[in-house]
Amino acid sequence: MEGGEGVEGFRVVTAVGEKRVGRIVGAEGHYYIVRRSFGRSRYPLPKRQAEIDPEQRRVLMRTLRQVLLEARKVRRDGELDPATDGYYSG
């Protein structure tokens, strides 16, 4: 499961409280692409801030839900916004 192979379709939940955020719909570079549970918006989740639980087919997100949802959305064509790296590093 290194690099994101095999996690497509996994549920994404917060590490604290295990609240549902969405599902993994792909991977791009250092990010998993998360599609929100409600709506079709897609957001980048840094792989370094995600813990994969293959037995329960879920990804525990080690960042605040609000931080994820305030990130630049992934474009419809699947391209990440160039400002994504700066958002998470700064």
C-alpha cells in the first residue's frame, strides 16, 4: 500500500472522534485525493498526514478536518492547484 496503491475507495475519517470525511478517489504525487461525503468536491490530503488501516478499509486523517476543507480543491481534471504544497507547508 506504499504510495497509495490499493487505497482507492477507502473511507477517510478523523483520527480524533473518527468522524467521516469522505473517500479516497485517487492519488497524485504526495497527496491522496479525498472526495467529500456530501457533494462532489475533492481535496488533497498529504500522505504523510494519513494512516492507512487496511483491515477496516479506512484512512485516519492526522490533520484537522477544517484544514483539509480549507485547502485548494482538486480541479475537475484531477490536477492539483500549484499552491497546494505551500498551503500544507506554511
